[in-house]
Amino acid sequence: MEAAVKLTFFALLSLALLAGSAFADEPNKRNKADANNVGMWKSYAPADLRGEFENYDPIGLINGELIRTDCSINYTDPDDKKVYCFNSATALVYFERWPKTYAKRAAEALAIMKKAMPEC
């Protein structure tokens, strides 16, 4: 049994070393002159993209806050194709745990806020 554990350990260690050497030739992007222009830091969203809840962050609504978003961080429900917009990636990750539940709670919260503040 102990020999099998050692063999497995060394096999995994060898694979890790081989994988590391496979990326050794990857150029270092930080040393390039245009390092600030390489990569995508925010997802692309068309200027006319409109989400549910008038582009308010659903997690913000659930917490009683009206946080308007530009919809650059968004989620499209695979079932009903509704788009939800978020102020931060953290809110998106949180929402993705239970999207149907959070969408329902956000809709209820927005309805309550609209009754209390018709101008929103």
C-alpha cells in the first residue's frame, strides 16, 4: 500500500514538472512594451444592452440599494434568456449560485422600492 502511494506521488510530481516546462517558453507579457493593452479586463457589452430591473444590480436591490450598472458585467439566464447586469464580478458570482431565487427576490425588492419612491 505504501509503495502505491509513493508511486502515485512521484507520478503526479513528474506530471507537474512536465506541465511547468511546457509553459517555460511562454513570453512574459509584463516585459512587453504594450503590456497595458494586452488582455481583457472587463467583458464587452454593446452600448444598447439592457438588463432586467432597469440595469440595477440585483444583489444591490436585494440589499435595499439602487446601484445602476453599465451592464459590462452581465449574466444571461440560459432558460429564459433574460439579461442581468452587475456592478461587480463578486455580485455576479454570488448571483450565479441561485439565479432564479435571486432574480425573484430582486424583482420583489424593486417593486417595494418603486412603491416607496415612485421617482426611481
